[in-house]
Amino acid sequence: MSKNHTALQAIIIHMNTNENWHDFISYCQQLEAGLRKLAFKHLETFISNAKKWELKEQQEFAIMLFTILDTSNEKNEVLTFPLNRFLIDILYRWIEKDPSDSRPFRWMGLYMGSGNTDEDLEQLIQKTIQLGGDTEQEAMIHLVSYYISSLEFGTHEFPSGYCGDLNECKEKLPYMIQLIERIRDENIKEQIIWQTQEQLDLILDWLKNTQNPVDAVRLWEKEQIQEFENMIFYYLKNSLDC
């Protein structure tokens, strides 16, 4: 997809080869023109017809749509609530039919945030990586970014206290580092390493210097705190060494 095209424009260009998708193309055209009421009438007609298709035909539509969205930064303009509801049904039935295919897990985790908890989405992306391995680069980057956001939330009120769950941080850190090491794009990897180092440095400094630890730390034994400090120090000096 050309970087000069919006997601709607790319869909209109690349998905107009299947006559069964005509109303979906019209939906995108009307959205592009700002005519939302007319657009949703076309979408309603499309979904009504598409629900009668065989799963294979529905999968073909989903594959084409998500493949375009994977290269776009403007996904929300396309994925409106009624379309999401239709796509979720396709993806769930796809997973039931072929639980070894990483794609429905990936697209569910990346795009279907509404109605799913953060934990649900995390598990979907983890399953994607488990099934697809290193081919699932977008899923890895997405999950690492989610973990970094969790670290940033936890440290945003330093030095008064850590707002997250330090036990959870300790448990997930090794997996997070493993994912970072598997990212192939060196520019993205370098940026992620820098962001992770920044947050781990903050946590390490706080653990070593805070005089009034929050309950999450106060309940730990000194040995546990030292173990966590050593873990962070190790990753900063070894796995995250640029």
C-alpha cells in the first residue's frame, strides 16, 4: 500500500476486484466523502450478505482487509463498531477451526480492543508469537510497547511511589527482554532498548534509594528486593547493552 494513501483509499483501490465486496467499497467511499449515514447503510447491507457466506469467503475478506490495515496508521476510521462485531465473529470461528494459525490471534489482539481486557489482548498477542515465532514481528513490537507503557505508568509518580505491580514487573521482565532480542528492525530495536533502559534505571534507582517504600516493596523480604535489583542490573549490563 502506498504511504500516500489513507486506509480508506487503499481499500477502495485494492479491494474492488471482488463483486461481493461492492457494498463494503461503497461504505469506504462514503466514509471518505464524510457521508457517514449513507456509509453505514452500505455497511449494513454488506454485513447482512456476508453473514451468509461460507467461512472461507469471510476469511478471504478479513485477510485482505487486515493486510491493508497492517500497513496503515489510520485504522480507526475503518473499524467502526458494527464492522468490528462482524470481524470478531469471523476471527473467533477461524480460531476454532484452525487454532494453529497465528493470524486470527494477531488481528484479534491488535485490532479488537473493544470488549477485551488488557489481559485478554496480551494473551492473544502472546499466543500469536507462540504460534508464529519470529515471523510475528509486529506482534512482538506491539507487546513490548505495551510492557514499556506499563513500566512508564508504574514510574510516573516517582519518587513518591511505584504505581504498578512490582511482582508482575519482575515476572514479565525476562519475557520482555527475550522479545526485544528477537526484534529484527535495528532502528525499532534500538529505540525500544533505550526506552526500556530508561524505565529500568528509574526503578533500580528508586529501589536502592527510597526511604519509604510502598506496600508492594515493604512486603518483600530484603532478599527479594536484592534479587530484583540484580535482575534489572543484569539486563541493563548484558541483554540491553546497545
